[in-house]
Amino acid sequence: MGKLYLGISHDAHIVAIDKKIRGKLLSCAGIIVGADGRGGSGTFVQLKDGQIALLTAKHVVLECIRATGEAYIAAPYFEEKLRRPQMIRMDSSQQADAAFAIFSDPSPKMQPIPYCDWTTDVAEIKIGDPVLACGFPGSLRQVSGRSIKPIFGSLNDRVRSRQGHTIVCGINELNETLPTFAGMSGGGLFSHDGRFLGIIVNECRKITPTHGEIHSLIPSGYAELYREFKLPCNPPKGGYIGMKRSIALRLFNADGSTRATVGCLGEFLLAQKDLTHPYARFGRMLTLEFIFPNGDVHYPVNIESLFTWEEDTEEGMLAALYEEFRFLLMRMGWLVSSEEPDGTSYVQVKPLM
């Protein structure tokens, strides 16, 4: 595919924010887009090892890759350059709509959110506290051919409720001029003093004629992204036999053509001696890889999804991996069809809304 160009446009929606906070928000704001220039927002964060990553919503990453076969990340206020991520990691759980993409050679002016801040809930945030939902709304993003000009925006409201791992802030439909906040998904939710609170994952417009909502996921809701995998604290005596296997499923377009092949690398751990132990057998998916027809760009995605099995045979273990793989794809928004008589599994791409 040809190059996608990034242009810089001045923000028009955050002039009322304190100058210092405004600068902080811009210094960590990023975008993620597909080859058509459409996509979502994100917040640059520092990982535990010091690398910089764009923290965003999982569904944004998947839609960019699925719709166009490409995914680019950028820090639009520091450079006119779109980069392919070095690595992508996604949370595999059903409710945790979160992922990050590692960014190479960040600008020294960039101020990513420190590791301890984006991995820890801000407990003292209460109902009624003012918040800022920030990102690059698609309604303000100018896409022309292979050129994109993102414009930063924010929604200034208050915490309306906290539901599990989700913070809900409101939209005043009487004052709001934007028809949609699509494109802000994956952006950051901040307190008025600039503390990072969570990831924007959903908008619900006009729940009533005067009221809408924006939902954001707090750090405890995407813990898989920053908590390292650990073996059970009381593993079976004698340890495990470890093995890895790869499988693949095809994604089809509505017309029956192949959209992509998605590969999966799984790891199996089987107790060497005590097969009656509660943790005698478990597996986990390690990576996914998206391979598109006539394309030379592959997207390996680190992921962690645990499963178990009953029959200690090659067929039984692979069947468990296939089943977990299919469930994961359904959680990501794909529809998995029935298997054909020859055992081939098919996946139908769910049409974009």
C-alpha cells in the first residue's frame, strides 16, 4: 500500500483547560489508524522496562487491522510520521477492551504517563468529580486521500457513576455540537488536575434527549496488560512437560472471499507425575498473527488466554486450543461458524456498524 501522510492541525476544543494541564494532555496524546486514516485515539505510557507504548482500546486496534490490513501509531503533536508498532499486546478477557502498541524512537518532548499511574486505580475519584475525556474525534479528523489531519478535542463533564471497572461521565446533548465521538475510543480519561484515570471504550449518545454517556475502563479492568504471568503457587510435584503448537483459522468477508488468516501459538503445560493435581494441566495462547492475502505485513499480537483440557492426547489438547481460539475471536467481535465435514473451521467477519 502507498504511504499514509499525517498532517498537524491545531486543537480547537481544549482552550478552556488550564494551560499547564493542556500541555500535559497534548504531550501524551496519540492516534492509531488503519490504511484509510480512520481509527482511534490513545495515550502514551511508559512500560515497566522503560519502553513507550500507545495505550488504547482493543477494539480500535482490531478494527484498524481487520478493515485495512494495516495499523499505524503516531504522536501528532511531535512529528508528522506514522509508524508501524514494534509489538502489540491485547487483553484477552471479554470485558477488558484494552491494548497497547509499542512506539519506537519517541520524541524527547513526549511525556508518557508513568508506569505506576496507568496501572493503578485512582481510588479517591468520586461521583461528581470533574473529568476530561480526551482524544481525536473522527468528526474533527480530516481525511483526504492518503492524508490525515487529526484535531485534538476533549469532553468536560463529571463522574456520573462507577460500575465495576468502568467510570461513566456524561454528555450534555443540548450543548454538544459533535454528532459522534467515534475516533476518541482508546483516548484517555483524566481528572482536572491531569491525573490519568482510564481508557475511553464506548459512547452512548442520546440515552435521553438531553443526556448521553462516555464509558472508560480503569486500570484494574485491564490488569492482564501489566501483570506478568506466573505459574501456580503450589504446582504439582515433578514440574511440567511443556510443548507449543500452532493453529490457524480463516476470516471470510461477507462475499465468501478470504479476509485474512489468523494464526495462534499455544503453550501446553502437563504435570509430569501427579495428573490428579488441580493444576495438572493448563494451556495458554501466547500470540496471534494476522496474515492478509497479497500482503507482506504480518501483525503478531501478544496475548494471554488460559484454558484446560480433559484428554491428554495430541488431538484432545489441540481441540481445546481450537475451542479457546474460537471463543477469543467471538469475544473480539467475530462470528465463528460451524465446522465443515472435513474438520475445517471457518470464521465469518462481523460486518462493521
